[in-house]
Amino acid sequence: MRIGELSERTGTPRRLLRYYEEQGLIVAARCANGYRAYEEYNVDRVRQIRGLLDAGLPTRIIKQILPCLDKPRVIHFTDATPEMLATLEQELDRMSERIRFLSRNRDAIAEYLEAVRATRA
């Protein structure tokens, strides 16, 4: 499929798809006319990348862990370096703190809405 279709199917701007390719997160073949051609698996791959980015992981870490995510989970990951593990632990801690912060904000908003609705009833 061409970049426009991949963009449409994943809701990802073409500019970002080109960036993902530059970062080595996705791979495109080139047609004779120079256009990019993406395999079907890239639809899921881009969605996976978007989810990891939304979770707060930077592309340099995503690039390291993407190959691991393709393997069945029962396989032991022998290619994880101590540096990669330390980085992932830091990211996990950072994400957990972000989740706690978002949860507090969500709870505060819910409490506020409940109070406002109670006064209007």
C-alpha cells in the first residue's frame, strides 16, 4: 500500500510515517517510480508505535523494544542489554507516576462534576 493509504488506515499523518521510517521504526520498499510501498503488517506496527508514543516512550526506546514485541511472549529475551533494561525501568517508573497524576486529576474532575450536578438537582 502507498503512504496515503497507510496514513488513512492508521490515522497517522504522512509526515509522521516518513519520520518513523527515518527512525527505523517502519520499513518501506520503493516502487520503480520512487513511491513508498508498505506491507500490510505496517498498519499494526504503526498503531503499536502510536500506542507506545502515547504512553510516553521516546522513539529511541521504541526502536529498541519493537523487535521484542514481535516475538511470542513465552520466549526469554536474551538480547536485552543492562542499559536497555535500566532505561525501560526508568520509563516504567515515569509512566507509573504519570498514571498516578492523571488518576488524581480524573478523580478531582469526577468529584467536581458530582458536586456541581448535586447542586443543580
